[in-house]
Amino acid sequence: MTLVSVFFVVGMMASETANVSSPQAQINNQHEIPALATIGEYTVYPLEYSTEDDVAKLFSRVCQRGNPVLQGRPAADLVVLGRAMYRKAKLISTGQVVVHKTGEVVALGFGWDVAEGGVWKNSGLEMPASLAAHAACGKEAFDSLTARGKTFFGAFYGVLPPHDGVFFGFLAVSGFMMARERGFLDGFQYTLLQTLTKRGAGVFGKFGKGDDNMNWHLEFAEIADKVDNKAVSDEIREIGGTVNVSLTNLDYAIEGEEWMARCAKTVRLESAEHMRAPSQEMATNQLKWLRQTQSTNMITSRL
């Protein structure tokens, strides 16, 4: 995978957030949000540990790296995109943040059910005009997907330099693990980052047997042909490039070795197990927290 919107009045923001938040997302006290794992100087928490504002600001600092349709966009517009990402991710609460020992949030990951649509759908936010090319690429990726069942969308995973890029992998794999445990059949993702598609033996490529892992490409020129707005169409055509899309069976990804090993190689880890163990700890502890939170909410609702 919008300046006026950032300055919404507090009452309106609270109302919109309530409309898209799941019950567990109403927790506002960080002391009630458990640590999921501690890895070196970093601690991983559920996305709800951080506020929408803080996550959106971090997203705006991370999302431009290598992404040709986000580079150079107004910072305020990217903050609004970060807000939309935060809201969509909270629908199923598989998002996570990584906090450095200094207390700074330095990495984050988002994902949600493909059935919920793209990032702007039902977010309560208006897409800024500067992000039209980004939206067009996302729409084409979604339109190209033929879902085989309940499908998880790995929307965005990023790390703030110069912090350890290994968390890009841990966050993504943990998201896929949680999705599988919550009944999703496949994991869907796409990238415009050439550094990922060119990295040898990475996850964005055709591998596996049959339909275990499907991969296809969307050329920017083809996307431009489908955009009605001439200025946006010309912009996409001028940028050039490719959207690389994949659909991966989650049983194959999590239970097997090849996908996991490729994830490890993408972030320069030594083996599949070096990727699997921390990701599994993060996923297991987040699912445990979600079950406890849901149980508490059910008890409270009956009182």
C-alpha cells in the first residue's frame, strides 16, 4: 500500500473513531496494554498501546521510503493516511507497534480483512488529492484479487531508520500468524518498493507448489489507462514502475519452511526459525490479550 482533515474538532474525531473501533480498541490506558515481546533494546505492543495521532505521525515519517507514489507528498496528507490505516487496523486488532528503550515508537504494522476494502473505505476520513496516485494503485491491486476465502490484507509494515529493520519481518509474519489463528485462509499483500521485489529469494515472487503462493504484476502504464482523472493518469504514467501482488495460503506460509525462510532472508536473518520464534511469541501474546479483553468486555456488558 489526506491538512484540513488533521484539524478536525475533538468531538468529531471521537465520534468517527467510535464508529470504526472494535470494543477492545476503547482501552486508553497504556498500563492496561501488555508487552508482547522484548527483543534487544525494543519492546513490541499491540497497536492500541499508541494513540492514533502518534501512530499517524510515525507513519508519515516511514511510509515514503522507496514508495514512488508517496515520496514528496505533503506531510499533513501522509498523517491523514496514517490515521486511516490506524482506524482500519483496529477493526480486527492485529496491528502492532515497536517501542525503543528510550520510549520512542519506532516501528509499526497494519492489517485488516480484505472484505473491509481499501484504506479509505469507512475510515471517516477524506482522501487528500495528493494521494490519488497511491489510491489508484491500491484500487487496482484490490480489483485484481480473486479471493478464495476469508483473506487477510497485510497493509503496511515499516521501521524508522536507523532502527533495526528486522522488525519489518517480525511485524509482518506475526500479522499473518494472528490472521491464520483467527480463521483467515490467505494472506494478501502488494508492494511498490523495488528494493523488496529485487531482493533475492524474498517473499515477493513466484514459489511454492500450485496455488500455495500466487504472484502477479500490475504495470503503472496499465493502471494509468484506467484512471479517469487525466492529471493523475499522467502522473502515474510518468512515475512508471510495477505493483507486485501476492496471495499466499496461510497454512503453507506458517507451517512450512520456504515462505518463512524467504521472510528471514528479506530482513537478513539467518534462518526460518530466527524469524518464526519471535514472531510467534508476539502473535501468541497478542491473541491471548485479545481473548482476555473480549471476555472482560462481555462481562462488563452484562452488568
